[in-house]
Amino acid sequence: MIKLTFHQDATGATFSEVLVALALTSVGVVGVMGAFQASDKSVRQDALAIRALALAESRIEIKRAVPWDQLLLDDLNHDGMPDIVMHDDGTGGDRTAGDGIYSGMLEQQGVTVIWTVAPRHGDGLGSSGGVVIEARAVYQTSSGEHEVHLATLRANPSFAGSR
């Protein structure tokens, strides 16, 4: 048989000790939650930056890959039909009408991408030896507006001797 004995000198935690422990635990939990919020904000901003870079890179690579005579057409949904025809009219991301720079614009998942095709020398794409292709991806975060800017050159195959 087991016999239990109780001692009079055994004491438990007082109410004030429990309150102090609860307060310290609450401060720790609030600190941890703040750290989670800060890291979540950072992850969301980094995801937007990565998305902006990927969209700008994809616009540049698509313009590098299409045939020269289709340089001003964009098939965004890959169905074989152009969704955007780039214009030099001062709208849709084009800064100035008639400046010889053709622009297209797309807004996707919190990122605005503006891409341009500008002849390097000459009056138009057909008479130019090459073009400058640029893509700017702009996105907003709590710290303000951010931009990714990429550019490349592409030679006109008529001037390079191969068609």
C-alpha cells in the first residue's frame, strides 16, 4: 500500500508570481509575432522584386527571339495571334509620340512592365542596322516605388547578311 504524506512547509506559486510569468511570456510572444510580420513583409517585397525581374527578362528574351518583321507584335497568351501591337503614339507606356520609340505595356500581379524597341540609326526599323530593346518593370512596396530596368541590342538580320 502507498501512503501519501503532505508537508506543511510546501508552497505553490503565488498569484503575483503567476502574473509576472504571464507578463514575461506575453512580451516574448509579442516579440516573436513582430519578427514574423517583418519577415513576411520582406518575403512579399522580395517576391515582387523577383516577379518584376522575371517579367522584364521575359519581355527582353521574347523580343530577341521573334522574327525581325514581327518585332512590334506581342502574343502574350501564346495563341498565335498578337495581343499587343507596339505603337509610337505617346500612350500605353510610350513616353512621347513620334520619337521613333515603340512601346508596349502589361500589368500583371502587381507589376507594370513597359518595353520599348528603338531603332539605333536610321528613320525606321527596316532601315536601321539594329535596335535597342528595353524593359522596365515597376512595382510598389510599403517603402515606395521600385524599378527593374534591363536593355539589350539586337542586330537587323538584313544588315548582318543572313535573313
